[in-house]
Amino acid sequence: MTTNPVSTERAALRLAIAERNAAKEVARVASETGDRSQEQVRNAEARLAAFGNVDDAILKHRAASFKSAAQGGPKPSLALPDDLVRRERARDEAASAAAAAKAAHTSLASELTQAKSALRKAELKVSETAGQVLVAEAAERGRSLSDLWNGLWSTIDELNALRSSPHVKLPNDIIRTLQSFAAMDYRQFAGGRNQQLARADQHWRLYYVALCKSADATPPDPINDSVASVVVERVA
């Protein structure tokens, strides 16, 4: 069973488009996730900033204790009042949350970069495969054009062979058409001999002889012997 090139390329294009669409969805989700992650980072940093300089407050409190001791007061202590303990603990948690949010965002940003890269590759594959579909379809049309071209010159050779017969006079409009094509005939043949024209001449001779014997005579076998000619550009 012969595989149709166009069908094959279209199947490949459908697959490429499906892969492109899937990659696009992955990139979309990754982008939206990255945006939410960035918002998490901003919120976490805002909460951390809201605590102000807790370390400076702690330092001042302990410095005051050491100053008081130096001035004859009780022994200095590193103990903190409950409000500073709560602020320090909350600040540390906020700092940890901000660090975790940043780490998560970095990881998601990397995933987004990979998703965008995969999408670009998928889009490139779609572009290339769509081009291959065009080539496959153009090739079919090109082969059809070649068949039409060869058929055209085969008909011209047949009519020219018939025109050269002393027993036949073609209509003037056909003769003019043949003369017009003669001016465009740049074909080249092996050995310089148009075998198709020669066989067409033989075909008409045999058919003429047969008709002279019987009005019910039928044409001989087809004269198209698949002899290929080469069309070349006019040389100035």
C-alpha cells in the first residue's frame, strides 16, 4: 500500500500542532504560577519590612542593661521583654517565609524559562511541518503539471506528424496553433531525433492504410512510448 506524502505530512502537522498547543498551555500555567509566586515574594518582603529594625531595638535594650550595671545597677542581662521576644520570633518567621518565597520563585522562574524554550521549539516544529505540507502538495501539483506538459507535447507531435501526411490537410486554426508552438519548442532529444514524432508518423501511416482497406478500421495501439524530452531555455 502506497503512503500518500501529503497525508503523512498533514498527520505530522496535526501532531506538531497538538504538541505546540500542549506546550503553550504548560507555558501559560507556568507564567501564571510565576506571577503568583512573585506576588508571594512581595507580600513576604512587605511583612518582613513591617517589623522594622528589631535587631537594633534588641541591641538598645541590652545596651541599656549593661549601661545600668556599669552605673552601679544590677548585673547586666541578655533577657528580653516579652514584646521584643515576640517581635524577634515573628521577624525570624517572616524572614524565613521571605527566603522560602524567593527560593520557590527562583525555581518556578526556571520552570517558566524551560516551558518557554519548549514552546519555541514546538512552534518552530509547527512552522517547519507546515512548510513540508506545502512542499508535499506542491510536489503533487508539479507532477500533475509535468504530466500535462508531456501530454501537451505528445499531442503536438501527433498533430505535426498527421500534418506532414500528403493525404491530410488540417484546419487552418490548428495549423496556426502548431506553428505557434513550433516557435516555443526548445526540447532536446537523445541523438537529436524526436522518437515520439517518428512513431506518431508511423501510427498515422498505419491507420491511413487500414482505413483505405476498411471504413471500420480502428486506430493502432497508442503511440505514446513514454519517450521523455528535455525542455531547455532559449539560448540568446
